[in-house]
Amino acid sequence: MLIKERFEDLWETRINTAQRYDELWGLISEVLNPNDTKTILEIGIAFGGTTRFWAELADRLIAVDMDLKLLVADPDEFACETTLIEGNSREIQTVEKVYKALGAKKVVDFLFVDGDHSAPGCLGDVECYYDLVRSGGIIAFHDIEFSGVRDAMFDLRQSEWFEYTEEGTFQDAPGTSTFGITWFRKR
């Protein structure tokens, strides 16, 4: 379990985490139940700063990015079993690698989307991995003020196939930056 003191330690030594303190701690402390967050799928890891936080929460982490050469965090130091997959998260070869990495139990408790910030990119990521997210699991988006991310979330709310029971947002100063995290609890 990622307690406040450990979060603070990681935050002080973070590696270019694009998330703001309040939004990341809010999501971790108020939404992600450590007893129910066993498997995390992260789309878009950049330098791996946020990936380190997810590795503290999960038993299993699968992280996908177009270019793993940017990764600064050392996966050998992560606190959980970690699989890094390089490739476009929406290409069939990458999707197949994610499914293979999950093994026999094809269930994700938390899907974090922070890759392609265009509306088609965000929607495509959710379409590729939505069925893996268990009922009651969390799907979250970062950079919610980007027009593409905002448009994708609007489209998802209007769609018939994207079913959720609740949603919430964590943002330092709404409307003042592109940051922020919006999350949905899957029905």
C-alpha cells in the first residue's frame, strides 16, 4: 500500500512526473483502493515518473509507450512485477503483447491513459483495453484540459458501450493548465 510518507518520498525523488501533486495524491488516496488495485495498465509512460507510483500500488504493472528510450526510472527497482511494452498502444501487435503479458487472468483493475492526447488516440486506447477493465475498475485520463482528451471524454460519456457508475476529477487549479485527472468507475 502506498501510504502518504512513501508517496512523499517518491514525490521528492520523482522523475519528471507530469502530474501535479494534488491530482496524483487525490487519485491514489481517494479512488484507488490498494486492496483492489492488483493489476495496472498504463498507456504512455514518458520518463516513468508516474510508473514508479503505480509500481508501489500494484502487484502487476504493464506499461506501454511508443519510445522506451525516454524511460529514466529503473524498472528493476519497482516494487511489483513489471512488463514494459514498446509500440503504438492501438496497433494489433502491441495489443496482443498486452494480452499476452496479462497471462491467463485477463483483468485490469486500473487503466491510466496518458499517451496520445488526440480524441481518436484516447478513444482508441479505451476501445482497445476497455474489456480488460473489471467491473468496478477505474479508467483515468491525464491532461484533461487538452482539447483531444476533453473531446474523447465527452464522446465516451455519450456512447452506449462505455458504462460507468461514477466519475470524478482532481485538478490543482481547474481551467488554468492542461493538467488534471478525470476518472471513471466502470459499471
